[in-house]
Amino acid sequence: MSYSTRFRRLLLSATAAAYPWSAAHAEDLSALKAQLEALQLRVDTLQSREPPAPVHGSHVIRVEQGSSGTGRSDGAKADRLDENSARGVTFSVIPAADMPVPVAEITVYGYAAVDVIWDSDDRSFTRSFSRVGLQLPGAGPNDQTTLHANRSRFGIKSSVDTPAGRIRTRIEADFEGSPFGANSSLRLRHAHGKWDFAPNWTLTVGQDWHIAGLDGVGPSTVDFAGPLVNFSRNEQLRLEYQKDGFSVGLGIEDPSFRTNTALPNLAGYVRYKSDAGHVFIVTGEIADWDNPSVASAINDGLGWVVQAGMDIAVTAAVRFSAAGIYGAGLPSKFCLSGNLVTPTHTATGSPFESFCTLLGLSLDYGSGVSFNAIWSYGDTVDDVSGVAGLFTDDYHSIHANVIWKPVSRMKMGWEVIYANLDSNAGGRVDTVRAQFGTWFFF
């Protein structure tokens, strides 16, 4: 058999063997093509339909670090330094439709704080420096060291958009006890609601910063009580208007002389903050005073206070602050606290007249480091020499500190305080405190 004949037979055999596989493969390709055409038809049908309408009331919950959306009421400058937009955890409720702006936000925030304190002598206070704790020489213990974590605090704040306007709430507490500093029980700091019922208008109801407080004035301190011009809160009803850096507020507060009147205090303020960061504020408050227990013709009077303050940005790194307070009876609410002065004069039944002032300087060194110094002075204008009991005639204090914030969630501070006072008994007290504080924020 020739070579060409053998090759033709081999080629025919291979062709015959491959035919069944080629036919099967062609059938598979035809089936796959049919499936692809059916799938394409289904995709075209789905794309031609209108998207389904979102379910009414459906929302998306977003959890993020920070608290910038819930806002914050202005208050003591030291407290504002303890918060920024990076702290806290915020739960945002967002509509499922194309509307990225949250309609409701809830922020949980707070910090754990520890203080290490050394006091020189003549003191009856431990946790917070106060003229109330200063005593006559020999009346108190000598130098002492104290560690505590009672200023640790936590809070919840919210912001909800409604058809009637934005509603904001805040509840905050610490462990300074009641009365303040007496124990380690839970102490209510804030419990209020704010209703932004119209553009630039806000109604506040609840416990918030004093209406007539000098908010935003003065450097921060490591000590909780701070300088002579202090900040605190009480129950109130306040109406505010804010526009172009100006804010004006008027409202009523819980009576200062509760045992002597049924009328609330009336307070107001005018505040301006410029684009450069300068703050100017003037406040005032009056309170009814009636002391029927005093056998005197002057037993129906008026407690009052007028305050003014400023906080100036001298440069980008330097701030200067000053404040002055004068009044009768009510200065004890804002600066002359505790046994420094009492609301009544036992001889006539009328409130004491007194004043206090503050000067402060703050230097931002950079890298989270700031230097702060505050001088404060208070004096009772009325003669206290004939008043029964032990009261302070005048008081000086100096705070100097270094505060370091290496990251947004931690702050450390080192502070030295010097204070002296003269009493109506003629005694003089000088004392020194050194304090280290640490805050860990969440």
C-alpha cells in the first residue's frame, strides 16, 4: 500500500471520530446563546421599569466619631476647651431617600479625669480650690495631698429637625456630689431643651448656664472651681436672638433668695463675638429681696448685679481677658461665693454691696501646649466688722498653669494657685496649692 493511500485512510478515520464531538459542541453553543439572549431581555426589562418608591418612614442610621452636628450651648470657657468636634460618638438618623442631611442626631460624650493635689495649710477643702475652705491660722490641718476622680463626667445631647424647627436637648452629670464637693454621688449639671423656633431665635427651658454669666471670658484652669469669677448653672426660661456675631438674651431664673421671696430672678445679656475672635459681653440680673425676720425699716429691697467682660485675640497665639462685677447680694452668685459674703446685712436687713474683678492672659505655644495666668480680686464694699460670724472682707488669688493636649482625646495640666484673704475678725490667711490633672475623653 502506498504512502498516500495510508495517509488518506488515517485522515478519514480522524474525521469520523471527531464528528460526534463537534456536533455536541455546536448544540451547547446554541443553548448558551439562547440563555444569554434571555438574560439580556430580562436586564432590558428591569432597566425600563421605574424605581420603586422608598418606604415611608424608612431611615438609615449612621455611627461616626465626633459631635459637630449636635451643637453646644456657650458656657464656661474651661468647659468648652474640654470639648471639640472630634470627641464623642454620634448616632445620625438619615432618610433613606436622596437626602444626605441627618434629621436627628444623638451624641454620647464625656471624660474620665483624675486630679493630684497638694495644699500648703489652713484649708478645709480637698477637691476644688475655694475661698470657702480658707480658715484662720491654726483652724485647719497642715499640708496635705489628695487624689480624686470626682470631676469625671458624661452626657447625652441631641438635635432633631421638626416641622416646627430644630429641637436640641442636653443631659450631663458628674460625681461632685450634692451639696457640691460633699460626697461622690451623681450631680446634675445640665438638663435642658433648646427650641430654634424661628431663624435666629431660640427658647431655652431647663438647667443651663446662668443667663447673666460672663461666658467665654477668661483662660482655662486645671482646678475645677477656677478663679474668683466663676461659672455655674441653674433652672431657667430664656429667650435669645443671634445674628452676625451679636446675641441678646432675656429670661427668668430660680430665685436666689428663695426663703425670702416668691418671685424669680430676672436676667439678661448682650454679647458680641467678632470675626477675629474677640468677645465682648455685658450682663445684668435683679432679684427680689424681702427679709421680714429683720426688725428694720430696710427689709424690703432689691438684689442686683452688673457685669462686663472681654476676651481679646491680641495675636493668633495670645489672648487677653478682663472682667468686672459689682452689685448687692447677687455678686455672691457669680464671684463672691460661700462665706466670702452673705446676702444680708444683719444690722439693716439689706444685701451686702461687693465687687470683684479678673485679668487673664493666655499664650498658645503650639503643639497643643498653652500657658495661662489669671489674677482675681474681690472686696466687700459694706463694713463687715460688726457682722456676727466669720466673713471675708477681701480676697486675692493667682492661677498659673501649663496645659498640654497631645491629641484630641487627652489633656494634661499643671497648675499653681496662691490665694490670701482678710476676714472681718482681722485675721489673714495665705495658702498655696499645686495640682496636676489628666482628662481622657470619649
